[in-house]
Amino acid sequence: MESDLLHTEKILADRKTFFLDLKENARGRVVKITEDVGGNRDTIMVPAEILGDFIAALSDIQATNDSQ
């Protein structure tokens, strides 16, 4: 299945690199989040339609972390 890359972001954190790719395919849009640590990669796919919920959950986690 072919995917078109619409946007990408890269975040460097110590020895990890995170890639956030907005892609579109025949089934819709997804955000592919890849963690690369020394060549070992783990990936999750977040459907674009729940991206707002995903970001809200991360914001809640950040707020909890910042308050401690």
C-alpha cells in the first residue's frame, strides 16, 4: 500500500531521535511516530481523526509533570 508523506518533524533527545510523519493513504491520514535509538526503531500509528485526543492526553501528562 502506497503512502504519501504530507509533513514530517524530527525531534532530537539525548541518544534518541523521534520522527513524526503525517501520511495519507487509501484509508485516510495517520501520524506515524517513530523512535530511533542506535538504529533500533519502534513505531506507532495514530489515526488523524483522533489526533486532537492524543495531543490533549499528552498535554495533560505534561501539565501533571510540570506541577510536580
